[in-house]
Amino acid sequence: MSFAAYKNLFLALTPLNLLLTLLVFFKLNKDFSTKFIVLSLLIFLIGFSVEAIGVATGVLFGNYTYGSVFGYKLFETPILIGVNWLFLALSTYGVVQYFTKKAYWLVLLPPILMTALDFLIEPIAMKLGFWSWEHDVIPLQNYAMWFATSVVIHSLIYFFRPKINSKISFVIIGLQLLFFGTLHLVVQQ
């Protein structure tokens, strides 16, 4: 059976997948301190805000619009996009902190990982209607802005120095790579 037969179900379950991923991360991370909740809210707000500004102006990432896959929108930007930034930022930080505790690596390597993930996700997301780019071209400034925003977010994470469960971080990032890598193969057919 082809992917086309499951496409509508997949798209309908995407918001649930984002929320479940975040809930699993928080549950297994086991840090419900005020400090971690404040950090999480800040990451969510930064991620959502840059996306909302980006959609409204086209200045940050380039000209793009969101489809309806992620559900409810505020300022033409899905609320769940902040959730995506949140679990990707915390998970990439968790992966890198497993290998090093040095500030410059914790501020630079997770953004490289996040930008690489975005590079993998962008073409598939367009084909599935998550979002669309003007003239169907993903501008380089999108990746530059992903990296720059990620540096700001990971600097903030380093400043807060939360306890992040590296095991769940590896699982989440591994599943993202596997999922979107598989979609590359399936959707291209």
C-alpha cells in the first residue's frame, strides 16, 4: 500500500504527534522545577515569535505561509510551531551535552544539528502542505535564521543549565531523522 493511502491520516495526526513528543520528553526528563518551566516557556515564545514575525514580514526566513496541518493559528502562525522549537531545542541540547559540557560547543553544535534537521524537513514539509515557500524555493536565509535563532535559544539554555535527559533526547532526534528520512524516500516516489 502506498503512502498516499495514509497521507490524510498522517496529516491529521501531526498535531497529536507534536504534543505527544513534548509530553514524553517532559515526562521522561523529570524536571518540573520552576526554572525549567520558565526556560521552556521562553523557548516556546522565542520560537513562536520568530515564526510569527517571519510569516508577517518575510524578512527573517523569507516569504512563506503555513498550511492548516498544525491546527489553530495566531497571527497566521500555528501555535504548535512553538512546541516544535521547544522539543527540538531541548533535545538537541540534550544530545550534545552527553558529549561535552563546554559552553561554546553547547551553544554552537545544537544549532548546527537543528539547522541540519530543518534542511531535511523543509522539502518534505512543503510536499505535505505543512507550509509553502514563495515560488516553491527554500531561501538560504531560512537556514541562516534557523541557525541564528537556535544560537540564541541554546545560549539561553546554557544560561539556565537545566538537567536534560540525554537518553530521551537521543530517541527524539533519532526518530526525527528516521521519520523524515523515511518520508524523503516514500514521498519522492
